[in-house]
Amino acid sequence: MLSTPPLVSILTAFLIALIVTVVLTPVVRKIALRWRLGDKPNGRKFHPHMIPHLGGVAIVLGTVAGLVAAILSAPGLAGGWRTSLLGLIPPVGMIVALGLVDDMKSLRVFQKLAIQVLVAVVLAVSGFVLFTGIAALDAVTAVVLLVSVSFLVGISSSVNLIDGHDGLAAGISLIAAVSFAVMAIMFGADLVLVVTLSLIGACLGFLLFNLPPGKIYMGDTGSMFLGIMLALVACSLTAVQPTVQTFVAISLILGIPMLDAFLAITRRLILRTPIFKADCLHMHHILSELSFSPKQTLFVMYSMQAFLAALGLLVLKGYVFPIVVGLTFVAVVFSTFLRVMVVAQSEAPAAPKLSTSSIPQMKEQRASAESVARAVGGQGR
């Protein structure tokens, strides 16, 4: 059971993060509009007009405000918390700066990747490592560092990749953060719980302005920040309880961003296109091309994320069936979406973007997509 100071702190963290994000998002939006900083319509964007994309600044400041408020509300624990959180400022600050620069002036993919790897190495060497619960792997320092760096970069990039639809990255991150908060309560990890509650408050506050039709986007500043923070929380949870169950639970909770990233890599290898070349064949693009409305697309993506997260939490209870169900579900979703993606691109090999007229066979694949949607609660049409 939570003692009084942590309980006060986590509630304070949530409320302050929520309030600050709600207050700052419109301010950031006005600044971005004035500076003409936003996503302009193109083959990969769904909106007809420029949408400001500095919302990540509000998310970052809201999260930080929540953490600071939590520390101030728990004097007895502030020393330990402050030491842990201060160590995150330089590397996480680099990620935020990277996203901010990229939002203002687009960077090359390899420039972004190099900085992400550098930050991941710093964090891993500082002690933020991912334990798999497999003794043979966790006993080898080099393997732990390699796995951790790959995980930190991978999750940061995955959330960044999935941020291509109103409300998607913030909503997926929100579901993951709520699940991690439940894990933190189960493990008695007060500091992790405070961090997750701050993230939850910031995501909720931002979603008020980002749900379809979105008035502002989080940009790389927000998506990479949320990605690296979720990855750090995941690493911290495996440090508290380094078991295979914890590792599997975390993998399921972060399943949708990772699935979308693996789909991107796989389809580009199959189609022989550059791995790092942006396209419009992500899961949310496919759902939209299959005539799902923006809200229906969100419903399907949220439902799949919540379903996998729920399975992940059940794994912690010692059940085996959630692992079997989860792996089967991921395999079905992966194969279904991959097939549609490959068909879509092969129908328009010379087209720079996906268009309904260029993929006449895609409508025939909708029955498969609908069966996946119904498996997680119905299509919601």
C-alpha cells in the first residue's frame, strides 16, 4: 500500500502535468502559427492546411512540471528522487533538443539516428538498462548494453514513426503509460509511478487539442520525448523486477509501436526500398485507405494497443495463455497488414504516394482488416 507522501506526490504529478499541458498547448500553438512552424499538406499528411507541430514542447514542460511538483510535495523523498531525475536531464534534454531542431529545420535521418544512439549509450552506461530475465543474457555486460541501446533507440524511433495521425502517438503512449503505472504499483516502484503519472497527465492534456481534427501536432519533440521516457520507464521496471514475465509484459505493452516499426522494416526489405525512406504505408495509413474514418482508425489502433497491454499485465500474474494469445494476435495482425502493404505498393510501383485509385485490390483486403478489428472489440463503425 502506498504511504501518504508518495500518494500525494503521484496525484500532484498527474494534476500539475495535466494543467500545465492544457494551459501551454494553446500558447505553443499560437507561437508555432506565428513562426509558420507546422506540417504542410503532402502525400503523407491527411490535413488540407498547415497544422502547427510544436505541441511536444507543451508535453515536455507539462511532464517536467509534474515531476517538480511531485518532488516539492514529498520533502522526505525529494533527495533520492532528485538525484535520480537530475541524471536524466542531459541525455533526455539532448533528445528534446534534437526533436526541436528537427521540427524547426528537418534533419537527415542519419543525423537523428546518430544522436539517438549517443543518448542511448549514455543512458545505458548510466545504469538505465533492460533486463530480459534470461540469466545467460543478463550476466554478460556487453549483451545487456547492446540490448539496452537497441531498445532505447528502437522505442524512441517507434513512437516517432507512429506519430502520423491525429491523436495516435499521444493515445498509444497514454495507454502504455497507464499500463506501466499499474506495473509500478504492483512492484512498489514509487518513483516510476510518479514519472508515469506525469506522462499520463501530459498526454491527456495534449489529446484535448490533438484528437481528430487535430489543432496541433506534437512533432518530433514530443514523439521522441515520449518514446525515450517510455523506454526509460520500461528499463526501470525490469531493474526493479528482472524476470522474464516483466520483459514479456513490457514487450506486449509497447507492442503496437514496435509492430508498426517492424512492419516498416519488413515491407521495405520485401519491396527493396531504402529502410529509412519515409512512406505512407504505416498501419494508420492502411486503415485510412480502407475507408476507416479518422476516429475509427484511432479506435482500431487504441483497441489493439489496449488489448496487448491487458495481456501484458495478465502475464505478470503468472498466466501462460496471455503469451500465446498475444503472439497469435501479433502474428495475425503482422501478416494481414504486411500483405495489404505489399499489395498496395506493388499496385503503384511508380507512385510517390498511396492513393485509393492506385490500389484497386485493397478494398478486397478490408474483410481481413475488419476481422482483426472485431477481435479487439469491434470496428466501432
